[in-house]
Amino acid sequence: MPPKENDRRKKIEKLSRKERLGRGLLKIGEIANLAGVTTSLIRYYTDIGLLRVASYTKGGYRLYDREETIRIIRHVKPSVERRRTLKEIKENLEKGSKK
């Protein structure tokens, strides 16, 4: 039987910073710095469904999967600069993940 969502969250909450980073889970500020965008942009992309929060820390900080989040931002950033709508970008990402 797969672990419940709450069980998975509890395991992540107890990770040390080193263990969290080793698993590729970054806080919103860390992922924003790495991607070269603002934390508000990360929150916005999360709110509209482009990005997914992997889990939360005990203190309520959002944790993002490094590989997935960076891949999506690197795909979205040039598309936004070419003036494509976020709806078009989201549809493109969904098509790409189904392959």
C-alpha cells in the first residue's frame, strides 16, 4: 500500500538541510536564486498550476523538486519572452510530459 500524503510529508519535515538538498528538494528562495527568477514568480507559477510543490517543511516552507522545477522554468522563461500566453505554455508542458 502506498504511503499516505501526510506520511510522506512527515518524513520530509524531519530531514536535515543536508538530507533535503541531497534529495533535490529546495525552498522557494533557493529555487528562485538557482533559476534566476523572483520568489513571487515561483509562487505565481505554482498558483496557476505550472509548478508543483513537492512538499512542505515543518515550518510551512514550500519545497520544490529541483530537476522538475528548473526544467519547467527553463522551458517557460523563453516562451514568455516570445509573448506566448501562459495557457499555451501550460498546454505545451502537459503534452511534453505525456510522451
